[in-house]
Amino acid sequence: MAKRQPREKSEKPKTEDFKEEGIEVSGTVLEKFPGGMFSVELEGQKQVVLAHLAGRLRKNRIRILQGDRVTLELSPYDLTRGRITYRFR
């Protein structure tokens, strides 16, 4: 019986290569809405964005209050919505 030749592995691009990088900005929480949504004013601009908590903050039950300084990650596709990734002390 003849031995099979090993197949060559095809070079598939990883999913991380396609993932768009988020834009990190900091801001101040203006208002809290039901469902874990927050209104955040960006630092240096007077733009207000709607943001939700990142999974790590939600999992560790980090409380976000009005007036807290936070770091946001904005999607390059929609600059009016973001994800809160860090709360400053």
C-alpha cells in the first residue's frame, strides 16, 4: 500500500487581522440610562456619545456613577456609540 503525501497547510488569514482597531478616548459620564447604557462627554470636545459597559467591567461589577472619568473605545464605523473599558479612581 502506498503512503499518502501530507497535505500542505493553507495559509488562512487570522480573524485578528480583519478586526478593526477601536479608537480609545477618555471622557466624563453625564447620565446613566436603563440597561447599562451611559451618556459620556468626550474630553477635549463637546461631543456626547452613548456607551455601554465592557464585559470585564460588567463581570467584576464595577459601578459607574455620574461624573466618573472613563476610557472609551469607539468603533471606527460609528463614532456616536462606544464601550466603556476603564473607570479612573
